[in-house]
Amino acid sequence: MRESAMRECPVCGASNGPTDDFCDNCGSYLGWSDTPTAPATPTPPPQSTATTPAAATPADGPTAGGPAAGGTPVGGTPDGGTPAEAAVPPPATLQPTTLQPAAPQASVPKASPPPDSPPPVSPQPDSPPPVLPAKAVVPRPVVRPVPVEDDAAGAPCPSCGTPNPPDRRFCRRCASPLTPRTTTPPLPWWRRIWPLRRRTRAGSGRTTRFLVILAVVLALCAGGFLLLPAGRSLIEDTRDKLGKSKAVTPVRMEASAEVPGHPVGDATDGLSNRYWGAPGPGASVTYTFAKPFRLVAVIVTNGASTSPEDYAREGRALQIDMEVTTSHGRKVVKKLTLTDKPGPQTFPTGISDATTIRLTLDAPAGLDGGRYLALAELEFFQRS
């Protein structure tokens, strides 16, 4: 277990083992943090290469101007010769060093400094060079390294098979998630339709849902059974209004009473100047048809004629009780209320499978003076 060999994540700063290639905390690649950054070393300023000439050293002999050993005066020879004859050394000269490789120049001799002068002071190499002020940067928090074992034993990675410690979330070799989420397979199309789109789970109330669905189906069936006649009647009435109608003629008619000269057949002959005469209220007539049909409407022309003069000459029935018998034996009764004026009056009926129609005259008007009830015309219409 070596603390110095740990690898720090360049993204989040977390500590990782020396053999980890990806961060355990964020899954980032750790290869960028392999090479440590070398500390910056300040560059020393350039030093001058000019050499300082050494001071002239006095000769081992007597000093110039002093008496020489053996009594020989300075500036002369032992044999009393002239000073010119003696060998005098040339004065020492400085050799300047050229700092820049420029054009060659003649060397200028410089006087040597006195022997007791101190040498020039050169700048210290440790002093940093001057720099410009920079923008202040907040230092990043330092993460303390935590020792990590090099040899980790744990579950292998599902992608590359590298063993990882149990507490890792990403593989240290390939950064694959060590605990991948299980993907739920998609539902079939018929399970995505309401109310079957809910996923069935163990103990999720399958029996309760079945009972609720069964109750809903039974309620719909009962409602349809109860509302079927009303719904059917609504549909048939719509078809009556949108469709066309045609007249239907009965094959047989039978009256309970009639006035001589005005038989019941005059009420269905198609002529409005002839009428069926009844002696008084309560007289009825029954019409029978060849086959069942949808009775759409009945048109009644009351009185003796459509002209106003002839209309008031006889009595009129202001109400007719109509009883329709269907092919199933069901009887439908309607009251037709007439207005006391000449001309045809239309009454919509909307009765299906009609086979027999019975009309009874009631509410007489204008029967004084020996008059009788007159009914000029009756017309029955079926849906074409």
C-alpha cells in the first residue's frame, strides 16, 4: 500500500489507485494525470564574461627607486653602466573581452586597478527576475490522498472483465458502469391500448381489475338493452326526416256507420269534393294494409270540402283517436287534434311495422240543424 503512487483525477480531484485508468467518482479518464508537473525553475540573468586582470605583482628584486642588494643603485648596473643598457620589462596591459560578436575593433589598453581595490560584485543567481503583476487565481482545494490497494479483488467488469473493489461504481479500466440498469422490454401493441396498457405485476390486483371490467361490461349491456327502444326510435325518426315518403293505399276498409250517399270509400279516393259521412261522434273506420310498413305521416282533410263555402255546410270532428296495430300485435294509440278550418292537415306518426289503422271521430262541431260529421280525405304515407 503506497500513498505516493496514487493518481488524482484531473476533473474532480478524487484519489484513485495507481492501476486505475478511470476515476471512480466521475468516470473521467486518468491518463492525462500520469506525468507529474515539474516545478518552475527561475532563469538566472546572464553574467558578464569580462575577466578582471590581476594586479601587477612586484618583482622579487628590490623595489624600484630603492637600494638593491649588494649596494647596487637602482637604475644602474653593477659595473656602473647606464640605465638604458639594463633590460626594463614593459608595463602590464588589460585584455578586454568582447561581449557581442560585432565587427573587430582594436584593443584599447586599460590601466590596471590598484592592488588593493576589491573585485566587482556579480548578481546572485538565486534572485528571481522581475515580473509583471498577474491576475489573482483562487487555488484549487487540495484533496488528501487516501491509500488504495493495488490488488483489488471483487466482481469483474461486465465489459472488460477487470476486477474492481465492491464500492466502485465505474470500472477502473474501461469506465463502464459496474451496476448497469436492467432495461425493461417494450410492451406489445395490444398492451399499450387503454385499459390494458397497465403492466401486470405480482399481487397488483388482477382479480379486482377483472371484476371491475366484468361489472362495467354488464352495466353497458343492461344500459343498451334498456335504451335500445329509445335509441332505435331516434334513429328511425332521423331517417324519416332525411328520407323521402310515398303514399300507401289500404287493401280493405270497414266503417262502423255511414250516411247514405257518402260511403267510407270516398275518404280514400283522392278527391277532396267527396267525403265520408258519419251520423255522429264515436263512428270509426278500420283500414287494413297488405304488408307491414313504416307509417311516417297521416294527412287529414276535415269537413265536406276544401272550399270555405262547402266546409261550413256540414259538421266536423275536431279530434280523431288513431289506434295502430303492428305485425307483432302491439297497439299504438295517438290523438290527432284538428283545427276548424278547411284544407289538409299533416300529422307525423313514426310507427314501424304498421298493419292495421283504426280511426274514431270525436269532439264534433257544427252538428246543429240535422247535420252530420264529414271527413273529406285521409292519406297514409310510408318511408320509401
